[in-house]
Amino acid sequence: MEPTIHEQDMLIVGGGIAGLTTALGLHRLGIRSLVLEASDGLRTTGFALTIWTNVWIALDTVGIGDAMRANSLPIEGYSQLQFLLYQVVSIHFLINLLV
């Protein structure tokens, strides 16, 4: 008995970086997809996005990691303040997150 192969199109909800990257990866595998997005258009400004190592690996896999790096700024530090009843209870600061 030979295995049955089923071809299916994919539906992706959300046209952000994850949705569009998924669609690109599927396209490169020869799988059709439809991306649904609530916004009227694509944005290239006005937001901040932190991309960790595993996401860079995924972006490199679909061939867009270098283009993303060319338009990115590395994190050089991070600070977090925690307030309790209007008083600072802790401060965290890390430098050189990306080495």
C-alpha cells in the first residue's frame, strides 16, 4: 500500500513579521498560503521589535536574515524599573546583550 499525499493550502491569520515569514517559508516549499491581516496596509515604521536568537535562525532559514540585520539596531542595554506605591523597589540594567 502506497502512502497518500494530500495537498493543502494554508491560511495564516496576521500579517506581522511572523505571519509573513511563515508565508514566505511555505512559498519556498511550494505550499500556497493566504495571509489575512486586519490593517489596511503594511507598516515599516512606528514600532519596536526585539528579535532573539531563534527568530534570527528562522529568518536566516528563509533567506531574509541579512536584509533584516541591515535595517536593525542591536540592543546595547536594557533597563527596567519596578514601582510599588510610587516608590522604586528594583532597578535592573544589563549591558552588551548581543555579543
